[in-house]
Amino acid sequence: MTEPIVDAHHHIWRQADLPWLQGPSVPRIFGDYDAIKRDYLIDEFLRDLVGTGVTKSVYVQANWPAARAVDEVAWVQGVADASGWPHGIVGFADLTLDTAAETMRAQAHFALMRGVRQQLHWHENPLYRFAARPDVMNDARFRKNLAMLQDYDWLFELQVFASQMVDAAKLAHDFPDITFVLQHAGMPEDRSPQGLKAWREGMERLADQANVIAKLSAMGTFVRRNDPAHVAAIVHETVAIFGADRCVWGSNFPIEKLWARYADVLDATVQALSTLPYAEQRMILFSNAVRIYRLG
């Protein structure tokens, strides 16, 4: 793939801004992360992608304190103004709060804002759990605030496990004018036959909603390595379910840096896509992200 590529999911951060990077490690779906408990700034990100062909990127919120959701967007916008990267920002707003409208109104002043991520994933395994309950997306206040994304033409980054996909598909159905970007290929953490069956069924339910896009990212998260065969299996199934016109790629850096180089993470996906027609490869690696995130 020699054409330009868009990284539709990465982070940069200052350790001082992130409580979860300070002190002892807390449970995360990606395991022990002591190696990245430090500043990861735009210069290092740009060094990581040298020679990869990546020409644009989208920053996705990195869990600053909820009260500083506007500060996070302001800082990333400042980085972009100074360096030219990233080209789009997905911020955070707690849609369960009455203050969500005020937060989004303030974030809308920043030119690169493109959407909101509130992590809704809940799992029986507490190490994989983020949301307080599996059904936050069904709350009336959450839905009322979610509807406001339409006022700004913003998308919602949807992060759920297979067990939550029935509710997630209903959410997408009920808000057809909002684009939902499914994080990390639906996070297929259970690779048993039963687990994969539940994941496929959930993915098919989500794919039935035309406003859901699948993001091919974080595929090393649950195996703790960059395994091209594992990546190919997820990529092939996800693309078969959603179609090439509804998939985008993201590096999930620096999380994936725990076990791989940026070029290797990208190459695993490029190799997995190599069986597709060139036009479909270009959709997944470039043009879909440019369209969805309005990257110009």
C-alpha cells in the first residue's frame, strides 16, 4: 500500500495530566502498562510513524480527569496548531451528567473537534471493566445528551463488549443521524468458539445499522502481542461483516507500543487487507477516515 494512510485512533499525553499513569498500575484491558507511564508527546508519535506512509491522524481522548474534558481538547488543539498533528480530535464528555451540554458547547470552540468517546464497556471480569454498569447507554439522560452530538455534526466512538451489543445496536438504531464508530473491532476478547459466536452475532447486529462503522484497532490488546495471524482473522471477519466502505484503521498507539513497533502494527493490518481489491484497501486505510472524521 503506497497511498497515504490515516491513523484513526491514537493518543498523546503528558503523564502529569493523567491520574491513571501516576502511582501503582490500575487494571486496564491491555494489562501491565508501566512501560508507557510517561509523557508520550507528538514528536515521539511522529518518530514512531516515520516511513509508514501515514499522512493524517485522529486523536482519541486519553481519560484526563472528567472535570478537565475541555482542557484536554484545548491542549490537543494547541499541539495541532503548533505541529500540524493531529488532524481531528475526539474528546470526552460524560453524557450521564447534566453538565454534558456545557462541556460540549465549550469543546465546540476548537476547530478539530469531531466527536465524543465515553467508554461504555463493562465485563464480568473486573480487569476488563470500565463503565459502572453494562447498560449506561439505556439511561434517559445519557440519550438526551447523546442527541446533542447532532447539533455539532459529531460522531460517537462506541466501546462495548459482545454482551452489550444488543443494546448498542438499539442505540444506533434509535439515533440514525449519529455516526457510531465501533472501537477495537468490537473487542473480541473471548476467542473460544462460544465467545467468537457471541462476538459475530453482536457484530452482525451492529452492522445491520447503516450508521455504525467498525474500527480495526487494538487487535493486540487481549493477546498482548502483535500477531499477524490473529490480526488477519479479526480483520477478515470484520470486513466481511461490515464491508470495506464501513471500516477504518487505527494504531491505538502508544498502547500497542507495549508489545510492538508502530510499523509492525500497521503492517499486520496492511498484510491482512492485501487480499482485497486495491480500492477497498484504500477505503479502509485512507478515504473512509477522511470522510467520517472530516479531515479535508
